[in-house]
Amino acid sequence: MCRRLIRLALLLVVSGVMGSTTFADCNWEGATSDWFDASNWSPDYPEESPGLPILIRQAGNFDPVVDRTTTGGQRVDISNNGHLTINSGGNVQSNNWYFQGRDSSGTPGDSLLTINEGGKLTAGVDNPVAEARVGYHQPGMHVIQMNGGEFSVPNTLTLSVDPGCKGHIQLDGGMMSVGGLIIGAEGTIDINGGTLVIDGNVTAEITGYVSEGKITANNGSLSDVRVEYDVLYPGKTTISAPWRARTATFNPDPSDGVMLEDTWTNLSWSPGDFAVSHDVYLGDNFDDVNDGAEGTFQGNQSTTSLLVGFPGFPFPDGLVPGTTYYWRIDEVNDTEPNSPWKGNVWSFMIPPKTAYEPDPADGAESIETDVELSWTAGFGSKLHTVYFGENFDDVNNDTDGIPQGITTFTPGPLKLAKTYYWRVDEFDAIDTYKGDVWSFTTQGAVGNPNPSNGAVDVEQTSVLTWTPGVYAASHQVYFGTDKDAVRNADTSSPEYKGTGNLGFESYEPGKLQWYSTYYWRIDEVNNVNPDSPWTGSLWNFTTADFIVIEDFEDYNDYPPDEIFNTWVDGYGTTTNGALIAHDDPPFAETTVVHGGGQSMAYRYDNNLKYSEATLTLTQRNWTEEDVGILSLWFRGDASNAAERMYVALNGSAVVYHDNPNAAQIAIWTEWTIDLQEFAAQGVNLANVNTFAIGFGDKNNLQAGGSGMVFFDDIRLYRPAP
């Protein structure tokens, strides 16, 4: 009896005994690249086992390549750094769903499907409601690279399902036909000559994805994306963009920002259209790699991959745990006058030997008293020793712990309104790696610091506030620039700034230094409680290296804090067509933002009008700290009328944007203005009263158009040295 008949007989016996049938999978093994070689699959071969799941993982020395029609699998699943290529004549079929990154073990990994001209992937052959999910459960970058050919699924294509699972479609040719489209938090589509066809009229949803930058053309452009319904395909929405030459590299592997659990890797990328060779830069400092500093250039090569972390290659002693590496590929063609074409800086990280990613997070608040602590084990660790207590120094200095094999720890019932400290030391069978001391506070403790713990770019005139603890009758405030001094301070220390009664949860430290880190702590006091005082967590923030004119973060939907009560527009006038904010709450924009959580929506109508919105300033001295540059960020839309945009100070000194079509720029763009342009028009920069943004010319009203532009992060900077 042949081997397959024996297996079938055994399955039938098991079915009769157990009342069910157990099926195996078709796992790629990679002895060669030939899909149709049975020796490349285990335990089953999909061409002889129709209807079994087809699982493509990184295995052996080769990835599968398909050049003719396959037998349909129960599903097709590419995960764990698997790569499937479908060439001309190839048609990979899935009877049901299609997945990339379905692995739910938590182990990071990428996946890549490449469809070349004449290739095809068909999902849902036997299931009209089958879906496709790219970037499902496995953290990493999951990509479909369409160079031509076809991809089809009868129901919804979802990009990026779980956190950390990135799903990307690079549509450089060919057609994708799907029943629906959902783009999650880390999903993106870039179209460069290809076409995406979706059932029904979903133009509103697609336009929203475009405005959010989730669908782009030609590596970032929004204006080139075409969205049409019922034009090329009846009853369907078509998204397309014209092909444009790509000069820079793309599709980095490892994907940008990924964590690699190894001390070596193979860097690879897709080349630009004109590249003959590639200049490779690699190092552990972003600025050095970005600037091409000495020591980062690894050479020029014709191939699109480079092994690192092995003898004879860059970093021959291996990549260092706990280090972030940055790399950049410049494309070179000596016959082209624009060569070399500088590439983006990508990064990957080798996890540290120490424990990391604590849960609760360091500094977490309002933690339940029955909490279970957990963490991510250090790279290569075998055992973990936990230290836990109510005093930072005790936990930091303790050496009397019991090693354990699991990455969780339950400290037992904890007290309310208390700060606790904990540390995890990792042992890798050779050395012990002392961990950082983390902290959290239980429910009822002082919390909600403002500025938030770890905040950056904080105004130099901030007022500190907090929420009192449940037992507090008063608060002791500690503040300074020395971390240890503030942590260990008591009421006799210079860091002690006084005591405030319950109901007065704020402290004004005065004018702070530029770009400096400050530490603060609030201890809660109640003299009738034997547990008093309750030592608070150590918080910190870093001040900005600029002056904030407007960041739009302090507005809400209640009088008098609505944004239109501060920015005076043209409401109720016949000559000023500016309208600030949305008609209904939330009045401030909360989705299309450059920094923070809010921006300003500005509608203009220049039909025999001008448009201008004015802010009366509280920061009037524009000479402090030697500032000399005004910076503001804006984002328009390709459908906006091309009305000239300007900034005006004190109602008279006007500077126009250099681009008369600035309102049509559909990505966040910084506009910088030398303050001397205003000074030359008679503005006293030490006493600036009003700041206005406008469109058109109030002294020459003409028949014009309308549109909406978003503004954010208006600041003053020092000139570059």
C-alpha cells in the first residue's frame, strides 16, 4: 500500500474512534524555490492535498516561486518572515481566506507577497464572503508588492488589525479587486501606476483615508490619488494614480522600526528605478547616518542586500543588544545628473539584555491593588529575579532575591494611594544584568500630573497641576533640576517649595530655562492618618527650545473656551470670508493634527471678499531668547481654490507665502518667516499685539474661491547658527 493510502486509512480509523478528523498543514520547507516540488513541503504537499491550509514561513534556503496555477488551499497564510513570489502564469488559489501575519504567538516577524506582471492570487474560490487580512496578529511589517498582475478577494481587505501589525500595499502596477477596504491604525497604501477596485460607492471612506495620509501616490503625494465611482467599472469605486519614476529605495527589510531578536541580520531593499549601484550607510546614531558622517559609509555595491553582524562584514563582532541601528541607501547612477538620490533613514533595534516593557508601565497611575506584574525578558535570558518594595533605594540596592523562570510576579494585596517600586534582574546562564527600577501608584494616589510625566516641548511659563490623593489634606511640593535631589528631598531640602491645602493643586515655578529637564514630586499629607505622608512618584518634563504662540490645545466646546472666541474671524460680516472652527462640536479639529491633540480648521471664502482670522497675543515680546524665525504648520487640500495665503502682524505688516497655490498643498507643511520681514515694515518686535492668518488681498477684492486649511503649532525659534 502506498504511503498516502496508509495515511488516509489511519485518518479514517482516527475519525471512527474520535468522532472527528484531524488534518495536517502544508508547511513550506524551502529546499528549493519550486512550489511544485513536493520535497519543499511538510508534512503535506498542497498539490496532492487540496483543501489543507498552506503556511509559508521563512524556512530552508529558498522562498517559494509560482509560475502556474496551484491547487486551492483551505487558506493561504504568509507569516514569520515568509515571502511568496508569483510570476507570469502563476495563480495561487485560496479556497477561503488569505492572511499575512496570522501568527498569534507574539513573536515579531514580517511577510511579503510579490505579484509580478501576469501573476495572480485568487482568494475565496469556494467562499464568496472570504476576506483578506494583511498585518493580522503578528507584530511586524506585512507587505503586498504589486508590480503587475492581479489580486482578488470577494469580501473585505483589512490592513493592520492588531497593534504593532503594519499592513502595506505597494501598488506599482496591476489590479487589486476587493469587496471592501478597512485600513487600521498602522495600515497604508501607496499607488504608483496600479489600480484598486472596491465594490460599491465608498468614495467618502476612501477620501477620508487619503486625507489622513493612509492612501498616497508615488511615495507620499496626496494630490495624485484619483478616486472615481461608476466610471471605469459599473457599481465600483476605483482608486488609481499615474506611474512616476521612483528614484529612492523602498521596501526595507528589516522593516523600519522593527525589533530583531538576534545579533546579525541581512539588510535588503527594493531599488529605485534608475539605480545602477547603492551607497550603504549604517550606524548607531541617526544624525550620523542621515549626514553620512565618517564611519557610517559601508561602501558602494551593485546588489540589494548586505549581511551585518558577522566576521568580514559590518559590525563583525555582532550587533549589540540594547542598541538601535540606523541605515540608509542612496541610489547611484553616474550617467544621471541628479545622482545620487538620498534615501530615507530606517532603523531596527536589538533588544536589551535587561528586562524591558514593564506592565504596569513605569510611572503608571491608579493601578489596582491585586495587580500582576509582567515584563519582556531580556535578550537571551533564562531566569528572572524580582525585587519589590515601597522605597526606591531599598529596591535599587537589594541583592536578596529568588530567581524564577516566568515573566510575571504577583506582589500580593497592596495598599491604596501608595507608590511602589520594582526591579527585575535577568540571568542568561553566564551573566546577571541588573534592571532599571520601575514604579507605579495604586488607586487613590496623587496623579494626573500636568505637564504629563515625560512631556517634552513644554512652555517655559507652565503652571504645574495634579489630582489629589484620596487621603490628602495638604500637599508638599518638591521641584528642581537634579533628579536624585528631588527624589530624596524632604522639607529641609532646597527642592522643597512649600505646602498647599487641599483644593489648591497647582504650583507656579516661574520662568523656566529653555530646553531643560525639570523634576517634581507631590507628597500627600494628612496628620490624622498614621500612614502620612504618602511619598509621590517622581515626575519630569522638558521645556521647549522655542516660544509657543499657539498650539490649539487649550480650547474646548464650552464658553468662553471655544476656539472662535479667541480667533476673531469674519462671522456676521459681508467682507471677511473667514470662518474658524467646525459648525458643531468638537469645534477644534481633533483628527487632522500636526502635533498634540487639536488643530484649527480655517474655512475661507474669497468671492468678492478677503479672509482673515486674528489672534490677540499674550506673548508680545518677539525678541526674547534671540528668536528670529516664525514657524507655522498648515495642511490644505487639492480641491481648494488657489487663494494666496498670508500672515499679518499688528494688522498691517503682511508676508505672503511664496507658493500662490499653498492652500492646495495636501500634506502638513511648515512655513517659516524671518521676523525681519515684519520689522522692515515697521513692526516693533518687542511689542507685537496681534497675529493674523489670511487669504487674498483686503485692499483689492476680486471674484475668488473657497476652501479649508488646517493650522497647527505656531512657534518662534532662534535662527540656525
